[in-house]
Amino acid sequence: MKAEVVSIGSELSSGVRLDTNGQWLAAQLAQIGVDVIYHSTVADDLPANLDVFRHAQSRADLVLVTGGLGPTKDDLTREVLAEVAGVPLEFHEPSLQWIESIFKMFNRPMPERNRVQAMFPVGSEVITNPNGTAPGIWLMAGNACFVCLPGVPREMKPMFTDWVVPRLRQEFSLGEVIVHRTIRCFGAGESQIEEMLGDLTKRGRQPEVGITASEATISLRVTAKGANPEQAQQLIEPDARFIYEKLGELIFGEDDVELHHAVAKALIKKNVTISTAESCTGGMLGQMLTDTPGISQVYLGGYVTYSNDLKINLLGVPADILSRHGAVSEECAAAMAKNCRERTGSDLAVSITGIAGPDGGTPEKPVGLVYVGLASSSEVKVRNFKWGNDRKSTRVRAAKMALNLVRLQLLRQDC
Ligand code: ATP
Ligand code: MG
């Protein structure tokens, strides 16, 4: 079955707002085995809507529409659908009663215009909307099944999940469900990870394994189709096991887990206290750590020492290190971490110092060069890296590198 998603609204076509409904609907449809092969976005304009609806009718079996069901003049979905289906609009009394009851609940008179929301193309089924006035419409028009839902995401989503999905299953005896499992890694590049996995990411393979990178976090998404979610999960299992075997310590979590959440949770679980000393990230590392509830149990706080003076006066970095090696150096990162740990009394301390750019680079110390340090009871480790020269990227990656040092330290239990 081929599906098309149509998103209606001038705020979408003009770029004022992003069409997140289209994205959400396509993802939901994929999970129940429906392939979306077209997306259309159209302004609140009658000829343009007619055009898009007719196109969709001719090339898709299922057309999912969001928006344009409101009571105002620019809401054209009912009218356009009736025209395309070649049927008139008729009045649906129960819908009017529902709309009136909502106005009563808010103690407001119902504007005459809202009556239009109780009009449906002849032959439609009404999709109830528990969270708003606009009911949805289900209508076969020619060979295409049109499903029209409101644009307000809070109304549209439950209508889709609770009404449309069961109805689609009933109507179309949908084939297989699609299930994803995402395994997330940090510490090696995309191509290096791909190489470690051999043929796993080859196109056309079942289950399909996709690899994506976002600021040095690598995600492996395993997608399987099955008669039901449990069966699809089972198909994923051997690949997931293989990925864990091959990538081992590179893996920090699954699905929506971010590196900073994984590290924060590990610190809390092991009850290992930590503090931070940041320069070029300006507190980003502290912010990331404090994103996780319960972190106060282990995160003591941090120094943001951007200038050399503060590195000396607040953190006690020897002036001599700064004059001889500079602030962006292995020696400085080590002193920042070591002194931070001593001053706060934490089990671990991490430091970051680097050249975020775009200015300030030299041939020996180019823009993007970062040192991260980690002090524990037994030693002070420093790593350096240089990825690119984008300021934002360098800072985010620096914070992630520091988090990853902590993660690996915790895995070895050596704090
Ligand atoms: P309805 O059919 O519920 O009346 P509408 O198109 O008349 O929809 P609007 O008043 O245009 O409703 O939009 C209502 C809200 O929903 C706005 O905040 C709008 O930005 C949001 N919205 C509408 N369509 C989308 C979409 N495709 N993606 C994300 N948000 C959307
Ligand atoms: Mg609209």
C-alpha cells in the first residue's frame, strides 16, 4: 500500500513553522507497515488544495491529511475533499452536539461558523476528536482512502493512534509491523564502526542496519519487519548481540539515551562523585551532567575558568604552566583536573581546555584542538583531539569526549 501525507497550512508552506505532523505520521505509518512515498505541503489556498488532493488521489492508496479542519474561512479540507470525491457536504447532527458541548463546557456561546465543523462529504465516517472541536474525516474517494485529521498535534496524534490505526488494520489487513532498535556508541568514527561490523550495514539486508552520526555519537538502527512486534524484536536480537560483541565498550546506551544521560546514571549508580573544570565549553559539561534528575547526589559542581587569570586564581593552575605551555596544553588540562579534584574533594574531576575558534589558532595549536583531562585517586589522564574547526561542533564534542573519559573510567571501576 502506497501512502501520501498531506500537510495543510500557509504557516507550513511559508516556512514559519516546521511540519512536524508529517514527520510524526510517516514514522507511525512505517511502524504499522505502511510505506509513505510522497509528502505534500500546501498553503491554505483552494486551487492549490484541489490540485494536491487530486494528485494524491491518483497516486496513493491512502492519503493522510492534517490541518484545514478549523472553523475559519481558510480551513478548506472539507470542501476540497467533497469536490474531489464528487459528493456534496451534509450535516452531521451528533458532531454539532459534540461541538456545542465543548463550548458549553467553557461557558462560551458557540460562534455560528463552528457549525461548518459538523459538515461532512456524503459517505464519510466521522473520526471523533476527544480533545477539540474539529472531528476528522474518513472517506473513500475513487481508489484512494482519505483520512483527514486536525492540524493541532495534541488533537491529531490521539485520533490517529486510537481511531485511525485500528480502522486501518481492519480495512486493509495491514501486513507486517516495523520495529526499530537503536544502539548508540561513542569513541570511534562512523566508517571505523562500519568496518568493525563487516557486512551488517549492507543495503537490502534483513533486518536492515542503518548507521548515522551526530556530533561524534554514532547510532546503529536495526529495523525488522514481523507479523507482530514480538516477532520483529526477535529478528533484531541476533544482530543486536553481534553489535554488542563487536563494539563492546564503544556502546553507551540504546534508543533515546544520550551520552550525558548514560554517564550521569552510571555515576549515580556507582555513587562516584565528580566535579568539572571547563574553559572553552563555558559550563556546557556541567549543564549536560545536570540534565539528569538525581545528579545532585554525585555532581559537586564546577569551575568555569575562561581566562588565564581565573585558571591561576580559582583553580591554582601554576602560572609557569600557562607561560610555558599555554592554556591549551596537556599540562594545563592535567593541572585543571588535578586541582579541581583536590579543591572539591570529588572522586573524579574532568577538565576541558581548547581553541573553539574561529580565531586564535596557530600552526602548532590549530582551531579545534582540545585537551580533556580526568583526575582520579590514582592518576591524571589527558587526551587531545582535533575534529574540525566549527566552533559549535568543537565545544559539543569536547564535552562529549570528557564525558566519555568518565564513562570508560567507570567501566573499569578505577576511581
Ligand atoms: P485544524 O484542522 O485543527 O483546525 P488548522 O489547520 O485549522 O487545523 P491551525 O489553526 O492552522 O489549525 O493550526 C493549529 C496549530 O497546529 C498551530 O499551532 C499550527 O502551527 C499547528 N499545526 C498545524 N499543522 C501542523 C503541522 N503539520 N505540523 C506541526 N504543527 C502544526
Ligand atoms: Mg491551518
